[in-house]
Amino acid sequence: MTYGERIKQARERRGLTQEQLAESLEVSRQAVSKWEMDLSRPARGKLARLSEVLELPEETWAAMDEEAAAAERPGDAARPWRIAAAVLAALCLVLGAALAAVLRHQAHPGVPAPVEETQDGPAAAETGIPDLTEAFPETLPLGVTHDFDFGDVPTGDYAPACVPFLEDDLELQEQEVWGGYLGDEGDTRLPTLHLSVVKTNPVEENRTTFYDLYLLYAQPDSAGDLNWKILTRIADCNHYVNTDGFQAERFANVLGRDGWKLSIVIGASAGDMDYYITQRPDGSPALMAVGNKAQEFDVDEDGELEIVSLCGHNPWYCEITDTREGEEGAFRYTLDPYNDGFANVGLGFDADKGGFVATDSQESVLARYLLGDGELVRQPLTDFTAADWPDVAGTKLTFVTEAGLSDGRGPDEVLYGKKYRITHRQQAYLALQELYNLTGLRVEACCYSASETGVHFSLLPDGTNGRNFFSAWYGEDYGGSGIPSLHVTWRELGNDWSPLSLAEAARPESWVARENTLRWYYDRLAAFRTGEAAIETDGEFPEERYLYLENGDLFVGDFRDTDQGMALVSLIGPYPGGEVNH
């Protein structure tokens, strides 16, 4: 019996849900799900508590480890010398590797040990992500209903007496929780629509005051006065409004519409009720949709934000509101974790990780889904493959971490940039491809470290101590947070630890004038090129060249004179608006 089978059996015997077990162990429900599917194991520090909660002897796990080890042992008992020889050989290999590691460390004191090395060739370089696709179906079915009220949800009919101070401007101001407006006050095509949320009808219970909350609207008359009317009641007998339980924020391009999202806490466990307010063509207000714990996210990547409502905790129930071209109203898709195998997939929603994702105990993304036609469809985890670095796919990379220079992410954890999904390993291969494009050189093997700004390459694990022969910083599009830049270290410039030699490098042809040198390099970029080059000028220092793009952005190149000609040392940018901002 495996760990997962034993945990699931004991949990069900005690009548616990995965969520209840997760709460007892202070882990996520997804972690418990992965344990039971044998995709991961509980940390050693959790086993004692797991035994206590599931009422299992603490020796259970050691016995299972021994059972698994025994099953893997050779069965040829008639030749015990072979077993002993194999064990001895393995021990020698281990001791030899350990000794070599110690000697390397002594030769380079202070050098951090590499934490992982890739396999050879393009197959491993293609994604570098463990193949767990068998655990995650290609599609997950959804329930679907047609919501004809979307865009103009009935708001009810309220007598003015519901807000007794409706015509008392002073009292309205005193009881106002929030005020805003729809439309542009400088745009005469639609009259500006003023909105106000007020509290009324206070009731005292157990030293707590409860209120009804109403949404009011008004359009200025010819004299500029506001005659308020009730649009809808957004809460009754609510006391959270006194504890920052109300929020309002503008939304844009939510299913093609703009407006205000009004959120009111309706209960400690129920969370927020969210009201999406828009403006009709005649300028009057409309309640577009109502959600619970709603978020706006492009779950089908069609360029418009959908409404995602999350009900409950883990496992949770989810609704997605989306529209179809040519169809009235909207369609509401539902995810029920208790049906259709969702509980086994361990799916959750995390906008920062790309929407509907399944993660492991380290919060790394294992699977990602997009909304399709009545179902969720599994997507590639990233936007890059080995086809994006064809000339350097065979380079062996050793990933190194060092305090202060690493962002703590693994080499294959998915990073969600503004434009692309990418991993640190893929950042490294893209950067090496850029190095090949710029110099014509490829490196057979090297170490690299990765931080929030970019990746750094060295022939030794301690290259981050300043001996990087190449560095590439990425902007937000590619999952970084720095100013996009390339930094090349040439051996001829006194850096004998660099493998890059100008004698072997590809340089601008002799007919390329000095004033076009930076443009020549820029034209060979892919990941770092952002637009068409326009004008190249001298920089503020003799070694600098400025390259202005047609959109006005600026790249700055740093060159050094050598016996072989001009050598590019760094290329930094783009600087928006042609201004160096660091």
C-alpha cells in the first residue's frame, strides 16, 4: 500500500474531508489531494501530526518505507555476492562523488553547490517541467446556464420612504458611505450619472448598529441640481459597513463594459457581495451583474475580462460569467468540486499564477486551464519551447542559488509576466540564444543563477561573485522586474575567466559605419527587440551609442575599442520616451 492509499483510507475511515484534514495539518487542501494521488509525500515534520489526526501508529510510515525498499531489492538470493558487489559499487560511487564535491569546494572556498543539473539535449530543454499530464485531464466539463438578465439585472421597485432623507441634501451627505459617477464630465454624448451609497434605518442590537444600504443615482437637471432616486438595495441589516466592510472600485473592459464594482461584506464566512454598475445608452444606470467574492480575469484569453465568482473555501464552488457574440445576455459556467473529478485534480483559482491552476505543496503550477466551449481546457504551462532557442538547446545548464541573488524560485517554476509565461530555465535559454545572435558563439555547458531581474552565466558556480561572462535582465513582459539589458564580458578586456573571445565573435562587417554599429547588433535581437530602429547618435560618454526607436523609446549601447574592433559590452533599454530613468 502506498502513502497516498493509506492516507486516503484512514481519512475516509474517520469521516474527514480533504479540507478538514488539511486544516488539522495546517496545509492546503491541494497538498492533501496530491498526497492521496501519490504525486507528493508529506514532509517528515508532518508525519507525527498526520498519525495523530488519522489515529495511525507512528511506525506506519517507517514500515511502509521498509516495505517499498524491500520490493525494490533484487530477488536473486542464490547469488548474494552479486548484491554485495552492487551495494559496494554504489557506495564507492557515492563516496567518490562526495569526495569530488569536497575537493571542488576546497579548491573554490565559498562556492555554493549547484542544486540541480538538466539532462542533455533539446528534449529536456523544451520545458524542463515534470510530465504530470496524466494526473490532469485534457478537459474538465462545466455546467452551463443562459443568463438573460446579464447587463440589466432587475433591481426591484423601492418607495422613496425607504430612504426617508432622500430630499435632504445635508442628511444625505452625513449618511453617505461612498459617492462616485459614471461617464466623463467632459463628454457631452452621455449625461454624467452620479452615484451614492447611503446607510439608513439603523437598528441597535447587543451594542451593534445594523443598517440597510441603498444605491442611489441622479442626473443633473437643467439647473445642475441632483434629484436622487433609489436604484437598488445592496444590503439589509448589515453592520460590517462600520468596519470598512464596503469598497468601490472602477472596472474596465469587463465583458466589454466599464463601470463601478461595489463590494459589501455580507457575512464573516459568506464574504463579499459584488454589484457591477454600468450606464445604459440613454445615460441611466444598469445593474450589469451580481457576484459573490467576484474577480475579473480573462479566463478564455479573448482580450476581455470575465467575472469569476468564488463561493466557499477549499473545495470551492465557482461561477464564470461570459458572453457570446450575437447571443443575448450571458452564459454562466459552474465548477463543482464534488462532481466530475474536480476534487481529484485539486484545481484552484489564482490570478497571479494564470487563473485556474493546480499547484503542488510548494505552490508551483502543475497544470493550467482556460475556459473553452462549456469546459476547461488544459494549456501548456509556458509560452516557450526549444524551438525558441534552436542554436543553444544542447547547452548543459546547472542552476545555482545564492543568498541575496536568487529570488527563491526553482528553475522550472512558472513566472507570469505581463506578456508571457516563462521559467527561469527558459529565460536562460532565451538569453543564450540572444548571445548566439549577437556573437555567433554558443557555450557547451555553464552555471547560471536567476533573480527577479534576470539571469547570470558563469563557468563556475561562484560566478555570481562578479565573474559572470554574460547577464541578461528581463522586463515585466518576460517575468522580470528590471530594465531589459544584456551585459557581455569579453576575454580580451582583461577577464581571463570569460569564454567569449572577440577573435571568434561575429562583428559588424567592415562596410557597417560606426554610426550604425549599435543598429547592427539591435537588428539581431529577438526577445529584447521592441520596435523599429530610427536614429543612432553619440551618447553622453565616448563609449556610448544611443539608438532611438520610431516610437521614441531609447536603447543605450556601451562599446569598447579592441584590437579586433568595436566590442559591444552592454545594451540597456528600452527607456520609454527616450529618457534614461535609473
